[in-house]
Amino acid sequence: MEAYITDWFSLIVRWIHLITGIAWIGASLHFIWLDNSLQEPPKWKKDKGIKGDNWSIHGGGIYEFNKYALAPPAWPATLHWSKWEAYSTWLSGTLLMVAVYYIQAQSYLVGPDNWISDPSLAVGASIGFLALGLGFYELAVRSPLKHQPMLFAFVIVIYLTFLSWLATKLFSDRAAYLHVGAVMGTIMAGNVFLGIIPAQKSFVAAVEKGLEPDADLAAFAKLRSTHNNYFTLPVLFCMISNHYPFLYGHEYNWLVLAYVMALMAYARHFFNLRHRGIIKPSILVQAFIAFLVAAVYLGYDKLPATMDVADLGDSAGGASVPEPVVDDERATYILAQHCVVCHAATPTFAGFAAPPAGVLMDELANVVGSAARIRTAVATNYMPLGNVTGMTEVERKDLLNWLDNVSP
Ligand code: HEC
């Protein structure tokens, strides 16, 4: 019953998180696009203090956006502030963290080879990781570094690489990727709450009093907003990476993540330039080539395994003896010992109400049907989850051997 309630809780919170996230990122992408595609306005608008305009058609209506250089001549009755999109995304994300990783810490947060094996300690480490991750960023962004955007960008790349590494030491691989996304999301929400909104408030206050708005504060808000812009794509990547054990199960998963995130931020740069009319396709080409290099590197160890089998079959000399094929009986035994407690129609493992990820393994035919997926989960040490069932290396090798033979 408890597992059933947890499932509903996590489903609803995830749904809300997705919607609020779309609203936040969507608004952010739209405003960046709008800002970068402002056109030179006609003179009568310039005289009113408008520095750029944009005409759009959407949903069957024509819109005219005007951006004022500073304050409008008359203050509007209602002014929309984009902030709840960010706050509600962060709040629902925090709830989702609790629903998945804190309530089910033993299954999801703790990994077999981490520094921390106690679930409660791991929850504490998770909170500390997010708080310190935000804290150090806030220190850096308020330091003199803010006057050197390029150097700062470099520092952030190193910082996030370090956080990726640290996360893989503290948490299970899957949780580690999620935590990197969560810490970046926290920094982004912090940028809104601690920097952008206060700057906007002081802007409005100054204008209302007829004073000159503080240009430094505005530049500071802009810097934070730029960071958020470059974080967007990597954060979304971290959030969906959860479904791909071939990535987070890799030996150098932290480096893979940092590399892919850097490529995404670089690709984002192409779009930022393009909005301003600077088209540099070479950026996308370079990012794509660098991505291909990573994909080949990650797939490299997968090729020889299957090729070896073919090579052995071809070697007429018979000098090398192929490994004996593991039989169905042994495979059934290993699966029953280590997987079926969770991956059955009615799991017996505490906390599971249904077979996780819809993967059923109580019948060999089902296992053969999803052999490729199961192979990845086993080869990357992702399964058994946190190795709670204590699968040995020999059993792992035997199961992989059997999988290779049932579905080459
Ligand atoms: C403690 C319970 C538990 C045990 C034991 C367990 N699993 Fe899982 N398994 C899970 C959970 C939870 C998920 C869903 C994780 C996710 O959403 O990424 C999962 C997901 C999977 C997936 C899908 C991964 C994907 O998204 O492609 C495969 C395949 C899998 N398990 C195979 C196995 C195999 C093989 C074993 C035994 C060697 C095993 N599992 C043992 C809990 C378990």
C-alpha cells in the first residue's frame, strides 16, 4: 500500500515539475529570442523611449512587443513578473527529489561503490551537496570574478566537472547525474531569487522615485541571466539522462557528463549568436563532431565483445577455445537470485508495487525479449539496483555470456 501511495505521489509531482519546468524554460527561451530579435523601431516609438520592437503572429493573432531602453513614460496598471515559473519548478523538483531519492534512498540514492552506504547519511549528503553547490556559486558570482565573464565561464566549467565527479562518489550513478542537474537547477532558481528579482525590484523602485536605475545591478542581473541561459540545455539533459544506463553506468561517467554538458552549452552559443543575426554553423559542426567522438568512444568497448565471438568462429585453426556457453538453468538461477524479487508481476522486494521500468523477468521468454536492454543494465553495473541482492562478478559475467548467446 505504501509503495502504491509513493508511486502516485511521485507521478503527480513529476507531472507538475514537468509542466512548471516547461513554463519556466519556455518563457526564458522566448524572452531570449525576443530580446535578440528586436528590430530598429520607427522614430515615433524611439521618441517614447522604445529601443526595439518585434512583431509576431501566434494563435491567430498579431502581437507587437516593444522594449523600453529604461522606464516607460507611463507605468502600466499590471506588470507581469516572471518568477513563479522558476520557483514552482524548483519546489516541485525538490518534492520529486524527496519522492524518489529520499523516501527510497536505499534503492535509488545509495550505490554499491560509493563513499556513503547508509541511506540517511546519503540523504544528508544530498542536501549538503545542493546547499554547498549553490553556496559556492553565490560566493563566486559576488566576487570580482563577475567582472571577467570569460574567466568566470571557465571557472564554472571546472566547478561543474568537479561537482559531477563528487556526485558519482557520493551517490549511485543514476542519482549522481540527477544531482548535477538538480544543483544546476538550484543555482538557476537562486539566480532568479537572489539576483534577478532583487535587481528588478530596485530598478522599479528607482524609476518610481524618478531616480536613475543602478546600471551595475542591472549588469549583474544580466550576467546571472546569461549563466541560466547556458545552463538550460545541460540541465534538461541531466534530467532525462536517467533513462540511459549506458551513459551514467560508464566507468568515467562524470567526465562523460561534463563533456556532454560543455558541448551543449557551446551549441547554445550558436543559437544565441543566431538570434543576433550572427550565423556561425561551424559551432554546431564542431559540437556535433565532438559529440560523435564521444559516442564512438562510449561504444568502443561494446564492439569487440560481439566481434570476438564472430572472430573465434572463423578461426579455422581452433587454437583459441570459445568460452563455454552458459545454459538456461544457470541463467534462471541467477535471475531468480538477483532480479526477480523486483522484476516480477508482483515484486516481493519492499517498496515495489509493480515491476520497475515495466521489465518483467520471471519468464525466460520475457528476458530474451528485452535482452539488449537487460544487457546494458547488467554490463554497466546499474542492475541489480545498488547491488542490493549481492550479485557476484562471476554471476554477472555468466549472465552476460548467456544474454550474448540468446540474442547476439
Ligand atoms: C531492488 C530492486 C531491483 C532489483 C533487485 C533489480 N532491479 Fe532492475 N530495476 C529496478 C528499478 C527500480 C528500475 C527502474 C530504474 C529506472 O527508472 O531507471 C529497474 C530497471 C531495470 C531495467 C530497465 C533499465 C532501462 O531503463 O533501460 C532493466 C533492464 C533491469 N532493471 C534489469 C535488471 C536485472 C537484469 C536485474 C538482476 C541482475 C535487476 N534489474 C535487478 C529495480 C531492481
